[in-house]
Amino acid sequence: MEQRLGSVVLGDGTAIRFAVAGVGPVVVCVPGWVSHLELGWAMPAERLFYESLANGRTVVRYDRPGCGLSGATDRSDVVELELEVIEAVTKAVRADRFDLVGTSFGAPLAVKFAARRPESVDRLVLYGGWVQGDQVSPPALRQHLLGLVEQHWGFASDVLVEIFAPDADAGFRATFSTYQRQSASPATARRLLAACYEIDVSEDLARIGGVQTTVIHRADDRAAPVAEGKRLAAGIAGATLKLLPGRTHVPFAGDVETLVDAIRAGLGLPRLPRTARPSLTPRQAEVAALVVRGWSNRQIAEELVITERSAESHIERILVRMGFRSRAQIAAWYAATHPTG
């Protein structure tokens, strides 16, 4: 499955990039915090997560202003700006009615949009969300993290990965930490994290009338207390609450298959059959390990004592076997799955 990139310009001139994958009714995925459409698609875990949702749906993702491929902004009204983005992106893909999947910060944002435009939303799926951002963590910890992001973004991204994905292996943590830093500047990351803590949708919940809603939360989520997930479900008439085991906040880490099943059920989609991920031959694994180092075909050939054409052929087979399109995707996948490689 491949993603197709598009763009739209907001009324204030801010350029927004979005990506479309799959076929079927439209589901808009509201990002959790920082994002990067191209880097995320190159991360095997994230790509597989969205491909699983795109089986039977047209999945639309976007980078919010200041993140990933989208343009920068000086606006401080993060929530209002986000609602404008969702409106603009759905118009760009010509979707009058659609489903919304909001993860993490995207959950209360999706609530805001559904409360304002319930006639446009068929199904609402909220994962790892909250009603009031000031209930996510104690004030002292919030201030500490905001200061850390602003002043020491590199170290802060490592700290946040430990909170967001405590059970992930070293390879995933390193890759995701880098991904966060490449997705947004320290100033943008700090502004968005502050908005996470400031948002309050307690008065919006009752206005989501007639929207079929599923609230999903991992029971021991370290980043978003399960009590907030329960509050979301209790405040939305007819909402279904699904509690899953685990403490990982990132949707494409931890027990992803169970989470995907729950989200697909919330979208009215059947469970996907369990399939084994493709693997590499020993020689292909050796080549992939050298691709991670940024080596050329000639360097790989010299190291492995093979012809340059053989090295090129091995890389071509890896691309086909894994469904990748670039050496960067090979490197990202290998680094994430072979932390000591």
C-alpha cells in the first residue's frame, strides 16, 4: 500500500500537507502530538498501523502546522487552528461525511470537531485521550516537561519516549526519539505540549449527539490516566468503552494488533487475519545492516566480497520483499528491529 500526498492552504496562508492511503469510506486520523507524513510512513510500525486501518477505508492523515511537511505558523490558538485544518483537509479530499480517529491529543481535538460539526461525523474513535489536560499529570511534572522540551529538545524527546512507550525495545525508542525531533522544532513541540495540557472538552461531550463513539484506553497508560478515558466514555451518550491491557501510549507500539482490532471494530470493520511479516534471508540482512550505515552499493560489495551488481540486486529484493520504496525505509526498519545491529 502506498500513500498519496496532497496539499491545501488555510485562509491565513498556512500550507498543510496531507496523505491518503487505501480505498473506501473516508476516515480522518487526528495526530497525537508531533508528526511527519514521510518519516512516519518510513517507520515500519507506524506504517503497518495505518495500513491496517486503511484495509477497507480511505485513511487521511495530515501534519498540523509547524510539523512534518506542513508550513510553519505563528498562531497560538492551537485548538481553533486544528479545527480549521480538519475542515480544510476534508474539503480537499471531498468528504462531506467521514469517520474520525483521534489518538492522544488527537482524541480531545476530535471531540471538539465532532461537537461543532456532528452532522459531518459518522463514527468517532478515541484512543488514549482525555477530557481535561490539566488532569493528565501533576502541575510540577507538566512544567518540568515543558521547560525540558523548550531548552533541551534532544534529551526531552528521549524522556518522552520513556513515558510514551516504556515497553518498546531500544531500537524503537531510538528511532521514535529521532522522529520526534525531526518532526517539529523545540518551540513548536513546546507549544503543542502546552496545548495538550490546556485543552478542556468537558462542555463538548454532551454535544456529540448521534455520533457512534468508541473510546479505547490501555489500562495502565503512563501518559494518559485511564480515569480520563473513562470520563470521555461516560460523558458521550451511547459511547462504548474498551479497556485494553498495557501501559504504552503510542498506538503503534505495544500490543498493536489488539488495538487495531478495537479501532477497526469502532469503525465497523472486521478483524484482520493475523499474517506473519516478511523476513529477510541472512545475506539480505547483512546488506540491510550496511544500508543503515549509509554505505553505497560499491562499499557493500567490497565488504561482503560480492559484485556491485549483486549488492544492487540484494537491495532491490529487500525493497520488494518488505514493500519499501527507498533505502531510507530499509534503514529505518532495520534500526527499529535490530537495536544492536
